[in-house]
Amino acid sequence: MQYGEIYVGGRWVPADGGGTFEVCSPSTRERVGRAAAGGPAEARRAIDAAADAFPAWAATPARDRGLFLLKIRDLMLERLEPLARTITLEQGKPLKEARAEIAYAAEFVTWSAEEGKRVAGETIPASTPNKRHLVLKQPIGVVGAITPWNFPSAMITRKVAPALAAGCTVVVKPAEQTPLSAIELFRLFHEAGLPAGVANLVTGEPAPIGREFLENPRVRKITFTGSTEVGKILMRGAADQVKKISLELGGCAPFIVFEDADLDKAADGLVITKFRNAGQTCICANRAFVHEKVYDAFQERLVGRVRTLKVGDGLAEGTTIGPLIDRAAFDKVSEHVGDAVRQGARVLCGGRGTPESGQGRGYFYEPTVLGESTPAMKVVSEETFGPVAPLVRFRDEEEVLRLANDTTYGLAAYFYTRDVGRVVRVMERLEYGIIGVNDPAPAVPQAPFGGFKESGIGREGGKYALEEFLEIKHVAMIV
Ligand code: ADP
């Protein structure tokens, strides 16, 4: 397998000067591959290739664009096992989760292939007999996509598939921690016969490549998934050219257990949303609010379940919690737990890095439950992005809604109850873009995904995803 190259205009080529950077496993810290150290010059060439390919791709019937996508989907499912192993190698998540990611990633491709055929304009009745008003929906142009490391494959297809289905061409810059999954996906794009320049990949320096996306007028749209901090940099930069931008940023999801909830299902649900991908998903529960009447019973159920999780190398049989992505992530989780303990939280299980970390191996952190947590603690008020579940007591619905909404984030929120009136009241008042009612896994390819407030702008998923890559044109005519 040959890595260390970028994909521009349908060809694999080295970065100028041949530079590469190492990709290391977060489980072993050993090198698992190399990627090309591209920069603004490579990004510029990729943008040019995408711009050159745009007119023909935009003019290709949606049905035919969809056929390319379905071919890509077929190849992804055929190669599911090696693609999943690459995710686990460079990102650390358990192989079972990596396989699920590839299946999920492939679903975005299928869905977009089908939906591309349904992009339709409209005619609007005129106010005078001699006029006609048409609305056209046209692909916006070259898209610059910047993707994160937590879902190295799915976050690429979630952007690239609807962009291509809409008739746009793309340049992708994947996260520096996980470029190998991107490279493997692009090999499949090539194998599927995607015309040269329609999809391009540039690995390398984040800020300079990002700046090129912002400053190059041939890029008409930026789509980004990552931290709120970087999202704000991109949004400021996009202002100069009033460049269209969609942002899928951080979260601080509340998980509310009301007194009438099915506590077993709620405990199962919290384990799923909190500990999947070692707590490194933007929609994972960050803080659990538990009604005081059921607090002890819920805590006991939760801790019993969390103790059964198995930390280890994602490639090892039976592992359910892999490592954190890097040292910075490990340090942040340790700092949040330390801060909570200093402020009176009780460590009910976990609470430290596993011995492997101390021995200079992976960045493992034990799955942790913190009792008696409060909103003053960082682990409750900030995005921890790790396997730590802080439990906060609450007294009534009004109080918990206030606590849940008291954040600058607004991506996902979860609540468990069997009272249908409460379902309606609470779902309507939560200021979040994605709500799971007794459902710990609300994200599906056919539904909108995105946040309120500082969690983002725009939506991915379903028909909403395609809208982000289309311009609306009004044509008025006198006949
Ligand atoms: P995290 O903190 O979770 O790694 P980031 O927002 O830093 O999230 O990273 C998400 C993506 O944004 C990655 O592909 C990363 O390389 C990229 N990135 C980081 N900094 C910048 C920047 N200044 N401009 C453009 N992209 C950036």
C-alpha cells in the first residue's frame, strides 16, 4: 500500500518537494503510515482541477452522477473490512465501531445518489398575464471540505456525497491525525471511475490549506466539521468574500433522566451515547441530569454497566473503549476530571488513565462516572470529549430545562421519559438541533444533522444536505 501522495485532477502525486508526515496509532504510538505534507500551492492546484472539472460535472445528468456514487458505495461495502481496519489503526476506535462507521459512511453515498435525482426547481404564479417566474437550483461550484478525525470516513462521505450529487466538485482536507482513511476512500473514488478533478484530496498543513480555501475565489463554498474555535476562524475568513459556509461544530449534550423514565433503558442509552468512540463524538452526552427521586437507582445501574466496558487496542477482540486520539485529548480529560474532584465530585468508577498510558503506550483513559457533579465543574459546562459521565441531580422539569439550555452549544440533547405530554413540552423547549427521546443514537443519513447557537450553521444529512450545495436562481421573463 502506497501512501504519502495527494490526489489532484485524477492523479496521485507527491506534495511539492516530496514532503510527508507520519501517522501514528493512538493505541501503540507506532507509525502506521505516511501522508503528503501539502500546503497552499497543492491546495491551489486541487482547486484549479476542481474548477476545471466543474462545468462538465454540473452538466452531467443527476442520474449519471448517482451511478458513480452507487459504484463508490458498492466498492466501500466490498472493502469494508480493510477500510475499517485503517480507521482503527489510525483513529483507535474498536473494530466493531469502525465497521459500523464504514456502513454509515456508505449510507450517505447511497442516500445522496438517490436524492440527487430529486433536486427540482419550481414555477411561481405571476401577478400579470405576460410574466413567468422560474426558480432554478444550480450547484454552487467548487467546495472546500475540511473534516475531523473522530469519524475519518463518515465525515468525508457526509460532505462529498451530497456535494457531488448536487453537481459540485470538491477538494477535501482531512484531519492530520487520520489521513489514511481519506486516502483509501479516494482510491475507491478513482477505481469507481469518477472523472478527473471531480474529487480531490490534499493532506497537510491545516491553517495554510484552510486559508487557501478561504482566499481563493474559485472556492464557492466551505463545509467544515470540527471544533467551534476553528469554525469561528473559518467563518471570519469567509466574510471577506461572503463565501457560503456550513459548520458542524462542538457540543455539550445534556442527557436527562426524568423520574418516570425506564431506568434500565436510560442507563443502556447513556452508555451508548457517552462511551461510543471513547466519548469522542460531537453528539455524545457530555453531562447527565438525573431526577433526585431516581438518582441513586440510576447511578447504580449506570456504574454496573460501565464497569463491564473493556479498554484496549481497538484491534483486540472484545475491546469496547479504545484510546483517546492524542496527548492533548488525554490531558484535557484528565484536567476535567481533576477539576471535578477538587470541586467535590465523587469518582464512582474509572477516574484515571490506564496503566498503558503511564508506560508510554496509548492514550487510554478508563471509562469514568462522576457522582454529585455540578454545573460549576468543567466536565459539566465544557465539552470534555472523553469517556467521562458526570451525574448532576435535578428537582423539576423547569430547573432541568434551564440547566440544559444554559450553554453556548446546541447540537444534540437526550431525554428519557414515558410521559407523552412531557415529551412534547421538553422537545419543543430544548435549544438543540438534534433531540433523542428515549433514543441514544438519533443520527441517521436521511435526517438533518446540525446545531443551534455556537454548534454550527447549516445541516448535513437527508435532503437538507443537498440544499447546502445549491444556489437558488430566480428567472423572471416577459413572454
Ligand atoms: P479538534 O480540536 O477536534 O482536532 P479541529 O477543529 O482542530 O478539531 O480540527 C478539525 C479539522 O480542522 C481538521 O481537519 C484540522 O486539520 C482542521 N483545522 C485545524 N485548524 C485549522 C485552521 N486554522 N484552518 C483550517 N482548518 C483547520
